Amino acid sequence: MTVRLPPASTLWPFLAFGALLLFAFPASAAVSFESARCVFAVPRGERATCGFVAVPAHREGTRGRNLRLYVAVLHSQAPSPLPDPVIFLNGGPGDAAFGDDADTWWQISRPIRQARDFIVFDQRGVGQSRPNLDCPELDRIAERNWKPGMGRAEVLALERPAALACHDRLTRAGNDLSAFTTAEAAADVDDIAAALNYESYNLVGVSYGSRVALAVMRDFPDRVRSAVLDSVYPPGIFDLDTQPALIARVFRRLFGECKTSPDCDAAYPLLEARFDGMLAQLRAQPEMARQGRRSIRVDDGIVLDALYATFYDPTTLADLPELIDKVARGDLSALSPWIGPVFSGGPNRSDGLALSVACSESWPFATRDTLAASVAASEPYGGNAAYALEWQVCDSWHVPPISAVDAVAVSSTTPTLLLTGSFDPITPPEYAYIAARTLTNGRVIEFRAGSHSILTTESCAPELVARFIDMPASPLDSLCADRTLAPRFAAAGLPDQPSAAAAGTEARSP
């Protein structure tokens, strides 16, 4: 989930162009950089160079045509930048880097660009890169088929044929979907660095981007100077059949934190039990709720989907107990901004790429038995995860499973900082600690009131990341340490507390 930051400084009234001779890059012998127009605005006083790097679809053999990756270099403010840039790896898989929030990159990279260039690119199959494995067939489902009270099963019945139609269209167009893997994406990173004539580089990967970063560290160890892994999703984690446990974990953590807070527990006594009772009631007898001019049938699954989505934004954390309390008392109108069917697709997401990765890297290792056990252990929170689109389409997506080397934890001596939020709903802290076990020079910082994508949601994180990249062995405890350790919840009758972005203690891997 991308969180919008405040707008950058005054923008030029025109789009920046990358074909500036002053900033041209020499190309390596193997790959080259072709200048192109920047698709985002450049703030006054900043410089960017944009273009394409052509990479092979498959690096083993000659199968498939070349792919074109859209790359942007946000130049350093330094007169003589250091020779090792930061390469940013976006999440998803399938999320475009240059969507509505492109100015985010200027904000989060400012401390880094005091000394280094900052490189952002659309990964293969995504956004401005070509081909784009978008599935407009899925995008149109929500536009044309939305109706009140649609549950996950109804949505899935519409999405499966749409996704398979997307698959058939993409393959008829000559796209080899087996080329869209994490391992190939990792090789793309090194090719981009070579095309821009960088001999070494630093990595910052968020969510799925952290998995790509780990693959780069494994496959190109001599080229990576340091790495920052945010909202860590390491190889070897196959969570398609354990998604229910992830959903239950974040709800139970919220209830646990509220119970240990005297103010929260006093304001919302027995919150978990009362909420569970309302979920059981809605499961047995759904209710109708207004959403604008529409009426929507609300059951337990729709309530859980709406609340689960709020965990991605840590600024909502302070108000979540009050919101859940209203729901537990039957006030479903409080959920109106979030209630609605959950569809796949979206304007800045390439679902064809996302499914290609999931069907080769997660689905082959998942079982229905494990899913059923996870749903049972996660009651009453995790049942909706059983309706993931991957379960319906991967057997017809026709991509091979990843190799054994791509399915195990990455071992590396590269200095690595791992950032994680205790309330992350999709990449929980345990993933960061699992990854750190095989990173000799890895250290984990857990934000106790943090959520997903620490770099874009915690105001102190950009400076923390820049400090680590400048001096990977330096102490970091002084940064973010002034945050409260526990979330502070707004309680009925009490003044609202500011959203907490609490930093925990730093832990080094064994």
C-alpha cells in the first residue's frame, strides 16, 4: 500500500525530460540506457534522468524477446556524488513505481540524495516498463459488476474467468509468463546498474521489493555494498495457505495492546469478546448498511475486509479500538468509508505480473489442507483468505515452479538493515527475524506501533536509512528512539493522541 506524503516543493509547470546531454550515462557493453521523457514532475532545483534499459526475457537460453524497463535516476544534490547509488525496489508484486504518488520518491530520498543518486524503476511487466502485464479484464469487473452485498465468493466467480482471459490475451501477444520471476527481476537490477555504469550499489527494497533485494544479494554479492529491507518478505516464506494466520495475528495484537493500556481497556472493556460476538451475529444474519446512495449487505467477511485494510495505515491505529467498539455495538455506519467488495485489479497494479509470480513462487508450495487448518486456527478472523484468486487460476496459469535455490533463505555477509512494524498486516515482524538469521551482518529494528512500509509511513525512517547506508556499521539507536514504545489509543471521552510511530530496540542477527 502506498501512503501519500505531503506534496513536494513548487513544481516546474512541465514534465522533465531525461534526454539531457549533461546527464547522459555511458552504456556497458552488454546493456544500454536509452533516454526518454520523465513521466513525473520534477521539483524546482532537482534533476532527474529517465529512460529505458533493455534486458533479456530469459537469461538462460534465447527464449523470449527483450523487455524494456523504465528507469528514473533522481540525482544527488552533491556536486560530486558518491559512486554507489541507491536502487529502490518497489513492492507488490506488480505495483507501479510511477503512479499517483510519484512525488513520494523525492520526499523519502532527500536524505539519501545528499550524497548519492537514487534510482527508481518499474520492474519487468509493471507500469511504464514494456510489456505491461496489466489485466484490464480484472479492472473492469469492479466497474461493471459492483452490486450491494457482494461477498468474496461472488467476486471470485467473476474474477476467475476475467483473469484467465487476461492470461490468454497476454500469451497470444507473445509474452512468456514464465519469464516474470523474482530471480529474473534480481538480474534486471544488476543490468540497470551496468547500463548506468555503476560498479557497486546499495539496495532499498520494500515488501516484495525486499524479496527481490535478497535475490540480488544472493546472485550478485560482490556488487551490493549495503541493503535496507523494509516490511521484509524473504524467499522461503510461502504464505498463500497461511494468510488466515496473518489476518488473525494483527487483530489479536491490537486487542492485546488495548488490554494492556489502562485507558483503552477502561474505555472499551471486553472489546475482543464483544467484537467476536458481533462477527458471529453478522455471519448468521447479515445486515444492510448505507454507503452513500447505495445499500450494502454486510456480513462478517465484509467487516473484516474493511478493518483489515485499515491496518496498512498506521495513522488509523490510534482510532481502531473506538472504530471496532462502534462495530461491536452494531454501528456499521462507522465503517462506511471502507465497506465494499474487495476486487483485484487497479490502475497502478499489473495483476498479470502478480499472478505470474504468485503462481510460480507461492501456489506450488501451498496445500488446501494447510489452508483449512490455518482458517480453523484463525477463527473468526481469517476465513476470507480462502477466497484468494490464486487458488482459482494458478492451475491454469501455466508457469513452472521456482527452482530449489530460489525457494530457500538467502545467506549473505552484506551489511543489512531490516525494518519491520509490529502491526504490519501482511509481512509480520517474524519474517524480518527469519531473514536476519542467515544475514551475518543484519540487524532488525522493529517499530512497535508501525505498520507496512516503514520508509513511507514513519517520518524518521528516511534519515535512519540514509544514516545506515552512509555508515552501515554505525549505531542507529539515536534515530527514531524518541518515539513511544507502545501505541497510544484514542479513547472515548479522552483527547485524541497523535498517531504513534514507535521505534523498538535494535536487534542483531546471530
